[in-house]
Amino acid sequence: MVASFSPALDLNVAASALPLIAADVGGTHVRVGLVRATPGPTPGLDVLAYRRYRCADHAGLGQILADFRNHAPDARECVIASAGYALADGTVISANLPWPLSASRIRDDLGFQAVHLVNDFEAVAHAAAHIDGSQVLQLTGPAEAPRGPTLVVGPGTGLGAAVWIPVGDRSVVLATEAGQASLAASTELEMAVLQQMLRNRSHVSIEHGALSGPGLLNLYTALCAVRGAAPVHATPDAVSAAACDGSDPLAVETLQLFCGILGSTIGDMALLYGVQGGIYLAGGILPKLGQFLIGSTFVERFLNKGPMTRALQRIPVKLVEHGQLGVIGAASWYLQHRST
């Protein structure tokens, strides 16, 4: 998803040092930053201000951006990173946002000179160059890898995935809808859980069946049905909390399933997309699960690809703990596209 709405935009003004507003729009939270490029042969980014908003507390993205803009009146452009598919009229089709999103309406209502849209994980992939070692937890593979296609993937309200591909001194990003692919089962228990889910629908996607907040809850509910137990948790946070503190064996088993499916799925993605430069796990769920993930079958399942195991052993897999990645990535995407 890439679109821009900027009638009669003065490119000289757009290329100036004025800060811009960058927003990372998720199904649960919107993160907004005031970002300015720093000069130099390779432009850097300064986040001058940053706020996080709960979607449920606001009637729409326009209201959130209007509040933030009260503290950033000089910003004339806005870049929005969001899951979904951008249409020609400036609206976005998305299964995970709590309200409609229209870039053209935001531009007109808030008086921006231009509003740009980019896929959320495409934006996060553009932030890969701004991640340093202090912001990651190494899960497997070598500390460093050759420069090459890099996968950024993560479960939140949905499952996002994008591939960062270096091309000479620049880069391109392949945005995907990998979360909508069919969920695959690799063990007898996973097959039983998937069969339970298929009773109510003909297609169970990766994100709906497991790898998202709603997916984790669906996984728990299906596992309870397989085990003949009544569900006692009503939210993904409750399931993950009970799993991490060990207070509920079914929650623990659910999160073990989640981690195993995550490892297997990311291993598949690495092979499908020809990943060589590394894998960054992001999203709203995983940073809370770091220690559980380390003790799970995630790495075992990631590497369990027959003769391709040796190839996957050469790929670093890291958990990203930087909370502003979407904002930084959206601004980075904008700066690269502005220069061309």
C-alpha cells in the first residue's frame, strides 16, 4: 500500500528541513511522532516529540492527529503507516482498524499540504537501518549476516510482514499480506486445533488462527475445545499473562503452540522470500513474551526445514524491542521517496 495526496505541492518546500508528522496506525494503538531529517550524506532522523494513543479512546485517526498537531503546528506534511490496501480515492481497506481511514479527508480537514500512506510493515522494514544492537534480543543465528534481503515480521492486532531488499546504495521494500495465507499444521495437536477452527469457516488464515492478538485467543478457544475444557480467559492479554506466570496449564500450552507455529511460519517465509540478511520480529505482542519465546520450541521449529536447516542456521533472528519503529520507518520511507 503506497499512496500520496498532495495537490500543487511545492517540491522545494517539501524538501526543506521542516519536520513532518509520522503516524504508525495499528488496530489497538496509534503512535505518532514529530520527525526531522538530520543533514549528511546519509540522512538520519530525530524524533522531536512522540505520543501513543489508544484507538478505542478516539472517534478516528483525524481526531488523534489533530490533537498531536496542536503541539506541532509547523508540520505541513504527514505520513501514515497502516495495515491495509489503499484505494485511488484515498480510503484504506483494512480488516483490523476500528474506524475508516481516509488520507484525503485527513489532508483536507487538518490542512496538511500533503498526506502520504504506506503499508505498516513496509514502514517498519525501512526502519531496519536504524536498529542497533541495544534494541534487539538475539534468538538464533550468527550475530551478523551478509547484506541481503531482510524480513521484518510481527503479530499484533494482525500479522504484518515485509522484506527489505538492498539495491546498491538504496533499498526497496516488498510489502506483503503474508498473514492472510492459510495456517499450516505440523503436529497432531496443531492438526486437531486447525480442524476445530475449520468447523466454522472454510479458510483459517495465519493471523486469524494463531499469529495475532485475536489469533492467540482463537488458538486458546480451539485448544480448550480439543481438550474438552471450558475457556476461562476472554482476552489475548489474559491468556499470555496466565501462560507467562504458569498459573493456567491450558494457557501455557496455547502459548507453546503459538511459539511453535510462529517459528515454523517464519522459517517458511525465510525460504519463500530468499532471506539472507536477517529476520527482525516486531509487532505489539512479542516484546512481552521474550523469555517465554526463548524457552519455547520457536528456534527448533524455525530450523526444522529438512535439508534447508543449514541455510536457516546462517540467518540471524532478532526480537526488536524499539517501540517507535513504525514512526521511524514511516518517516524513513518518506525521506527516501521524497529524494527520488
